[in-house]
Amino acid sequence: MNCSIKEAVDRIKTGEIVAFPTETVYGLGADAFNPEAVAKIFALKGRPADNPLIVHIDRFEALKPLVNAIPEAAEKLARAFWPGPLAIILLKNSRIPDIVTAGLNKVAVRCPNHPLALDLIRQTGPLAAPSANKSGRPSPTSAAHVELDFGIDFPVLDGGMCDVGIESTVLDLTTEVPIVFRPGAISAEMIESVLGKPVSVFSNSERLEIVPSPGLKYTHYAPKAAVQFWDGHPDERALILSLKKPVSNPHDMYYAGDINRLARELYDKFRLADFLGLHAVKIERFEASEAPVAAGLLNRIQKAIGR
Ligand code: TXA
Ligand code: MG
């Protein structure tokens, strides 16, 4: 159910939770300093207690009270990419309740690039927020997606369709060499060019025994339909998402090379394929180098292929 900014602010201030738009996906927010409110997020989502939440702030200056120290790298990256789809992990200070970070001594913080989110956070203070889906469902990229998971009476600040469509880049800055735990629209190359030094990109297959970011060990959402790379042949029982080759079925999508738009619509198309009872989603291959978001998008597609 659509709610106003004022209702959303009131809910947060009274220890309730509310769904709100960001440029990546919708978030399910609670006052980051209120452990009882944050507990409601874990309960409602069915989220494992060992999977920490990102704290959302409205400006760089709001970072200081949350962390032990702000390394130069964090300041450089925040100046370059905030507000925007980059979550930075730093050593937390004691003001952040343990439930937010699932007991870790590190907190992920980001400043979302969406006017409604910024307006909300300016009036409430920092919000702990995961994606606004039930655990095991795709991240919501519209208010309607949130209602599909939590019911039409659940309060959602409606900001239309999310612009990016996949979750933020998550970067750990507490290690000697920064590590990208989750690729997103801010690419590793963009981060490297701001820092002037290499970063490492966590690969699930390499080090499964050490899971430094708990989210990595949970199975990722995949639709009931099989997700595959498209072999170029028409298939009436599949939803084809084509970047360059023409498509024939009315439900298929031709993106004219626009990888950003494919990222924006991917989760919605996953939901659509299941709604239409199609047997597969087939996506035309592309290279990680074709757009900044491409590596993050390939990561989500590959996870959905592997389930
Ligand atoms: O784009 C986004 O980041 C969205 C919007 C709402 O901001 N949020 C989002 O949150 O995707 P969530 O909870 O669905 O994913 C957060 C990821 C998880 O994989 C979690 O394990 C990781 O970030 N994470 C959060 N805090 C962490 C920490 N202190 N250390 C390591 N990983 C952390
Ligand atoms: Mg999530």
C-alpha cells in the first residue's frame, strides 16, 4: 500500500519498518539504532540472523558517527560515487547494534541515489535496510514487487521502477587490499581508478571455506524457469532477452544493446517468466567489459543459472 513520506517517517520513528525505493532495488528500512525495530526486518523477511544489513545514510558526513575511523580510501570513494550504488564496509563503532551487523565488527554503509530515500533518511537518520523481498525471492525493483512478497497492505513509499535494477557493489575496505564481495553498477575498474591501486574481486568458487561476507553463502534467487544463455534460436516456450539479435515472440525483449536496461528489467522478467508459465529465460551473452554494470549483471545471471 502506497504510503506518504510523512507516514514513512512516523513509522520509522515509532520503531516500525517501511519499504522505500533506492536507485538499485527497494529496501526494507528500520531505524539503524533501534535493535527491536531491526529485529522486525529479520522476522518479516525470514532472513538468517547471521546475514548483516547495509546501513543507509543521506550524506557523507553521516558516516562519521557509525564507524571507528574513515580511511582516506573511503572518503575518496564516497566523494566519487555517493550518492550511488556502492556499499563500503568499515570497522563499526559501538553505536551500531550488533543485530545490524550480525555480530561482525564491520558495518556496510551506503548513500542511495534516490530523492525519496534521501528525503526519508534526512528525516529519520540512518536506516538499516536489506532488499525488500522475502528471503529466497528476487530483489524488488518496483513497489508492486514488494506487495507481491509482503501483501497489498504493507506500507511502501512508491518511487517507481528502480533505475539500476541490481543490488549495490559491496566493497570491504578493512583489508590490506580492498575486496569486492558483490559486484554492482560501480565496477571494480571504476573503484581502482579512484583509488589508484588494484582491488580484488571475491570469487565464490575460489574460497568457499572462508565466507567473509555472509550473504555469499546463501543460495541466490532463481525463477522456476531455467535461466540460460540464448543460443540464438527462437523458442516459443522461453522468454528471450536479446541484446543484439531480433526476436520474434511478443513476450520476448529486444534491448538494442542497452545493457543498463537489461539490468533494470532482469528481476521483473524473472517474475514474468514464472507468471507466464514459461520453461526458460534465455539471455543473449555479453562481455563483462561492455558496460560498468555488466560484470554485476553477469554475476546475477550466472547465479540464477547455477541456482
Ligand atoms: O542495493 C542494495 O545494496 C540494496 C538496497 C536496498 O540498498 N540492499 C541490499 O541489501 O541488497 P541485502 O541485505 O539484500 O544485501 C546486502 C549484502 C549481503 O550479501 C550481506 O551479506 C552483505 O551485503 N553485507 C552487509 N553487511 C556486511 C558486513 N558488515 N560484512 C560483510 N558483508 C556484509
Ligand atoms: Mg537481498
